[in-house]
Amino acid sequence: MRGSPVEWMLVIAGLLGVAGFAISDFQPSSGLFFAAAVIAVLVAFWAVRAQPRSEGTYSPLLGKRRLARSPYAPIWVVLPLALVAGWVFTVYGAGMILASAVGVEHTRSGILIYSARHEPSARSRRRPCTVLSVVLKTERGPVYIRHCDAYLAGNILPAGMGVTYRTRESALGLFADRDLALRQVESALEMANRAEQQAARAAERH
């Protein structure tokens, strides 16, 4: 596969950003989102200017004409690629690494607002998990996080339940690691199981 150095740099940056987005629970700050948008525009301008210059060619049939600046990716492909790659890499590549390095550890309390069972596909080896949507209380205001917890194995927790998270925070964003708080979770699971059993018995009676 051929391509200019500019195109290769954009592809690699984009892949690094997508990989960071896929494997991390990083919650970027609004400031990082804005900075990434500005950087993405600058990267797009640089990519367009840094592409190989167009060259003239002559053909007895077609006459004089100018070739594209890059025969492998025209500008209308490079421009959106540069915007996406610059934004994703800034937020989930460089921004995520910097936030992890300079972040400060905290313990945050939050409120569970939604819980649902997630069943992986039949071909997947992953265990069932429970999708949790939580609002954490921080000095900068409430922070919404969402993840799928394999420890709960698909058991649904009641909305409004208090939860505790260990976080690593910086001006760039927040990493959240749920503190299991086993007694609290086990009691909630026990209540949920009792409610399911009572619902099943009521259904059998009817």
C-alpha cells in the first residue's frame, strides 16, 4: 500500500485515538473537547498544505493537464481524515495519556440513574454484564459516566442507589474505577433477587 507521509501520519494518529477510545473509560472535559476541535482544524490546514504538490503532465490524447496533489488520496479525502484524526487523537490519545499522568486520585460518591442487563453475542466469550449509568458529584459539578460491570453478571440494581467510585481527575478529564463496596452491592443484589422471586410467584398464581 502506498501513500504520502502525511497520509500515513493521519492514519496512525486516527488509529491510536480510536484504540484509546475503545479500551478506556476516560471521560474528557469540555475544555479538552474544545481544544481538540481547534487542533483538528489546524491539523487539517497543515495536512492540505503538506500534501505533495500537483504536477503537470502532457498526453497526445488529453493534452496538458495537472495531476492530483496525491494520487493515493485527493484533498477531499485528506481534509475530513485530518479533522477526525486530529480530534480523536487529541482527546483519546495525547489528552488521555496526559490526564492519566497528571491526574489526582479522589473518592467520589454518586447516584445510579439506570441499570440494565447486557447479553454478549453468542460468539463472544465475555460474561453477561450490567450496564450502569451514574452521576458522580465533583467540585466541577455532576459528571455522567456509563460502563458495563462484569462483576454484577447481568443483575439489575435499583435506580437511586448510592455508589462509590475511585477517580483520577485533572483539568483534561476524569478516569473512573468503581469501588465495589461489596456489602452495599450484595445487599442490593439480594433485594433485586427477592423482588424477582416475588414477581415470579405472583405470575404463577395468576
